[in-house]
Amino acid sequence: MLKYKLDKILFLDIETVPQTYDYSSLSDAERELWEVKFQQTKSRFDDDATAEYGYLNSAGIYAEFGKIVCISVGFLSVRDGKQIFRLKSFCGDDEKKLLDDFAQLLRRSYSG
């Protein structure tokens, strides 16, 4: 049986959404690329599903069509002899800043 030190485990939850609010906001080239992806994954949807429906309901899970809007990090620590669960979230519309802030936390708290 494997044993893990719970204070060495980092719990992550990453929330993603489509890059644009709606399908019509995509450029012609992006719509063309989405149509190819949708055809490859169409079996996940009802037979009458449209590319627009597919975009709104699943584009966020594909790196090329989604963006990260929130990363939540949880970890266990000990304070005053009691084990506590701490949580930190990075949220916002600026994906680069969100990822930079998250990376800074990792470098500061979890490197070597």
C-alpha cells in the first residue's frame, strides 16, 4: 500500500470557458477550425446538434478554443497543532495574468 504525506499534495481545480462569448464572435477562420473539431467530436452530441451548440457546450475543454478563467488551489497544513485546509483561487478574464500568478505561487511555495 502506498502512503502519501497529505501536506505534500496540492489539490487543483481549473475552470475553462470558450474563448468567445458566442459562436458568431469567432472569425471565419476560427469557425472553420471549430467545424472540423465539431465533426470529429459530434458523436458526443445529439444527431441534430449544430456546430454553434457544440461550441457553446464544449469549446472550453479544448485548448485551442478555450481559456482558463479560474484556478483554485487547495492544500493541507498544520496551524496551532490542528490540520487545516487552505484554499487560494486565481480568477479573471486575463488568462496570462492568472497563469503568471499561479506560476508565481508554485515557484514560491513548491519549488525544491
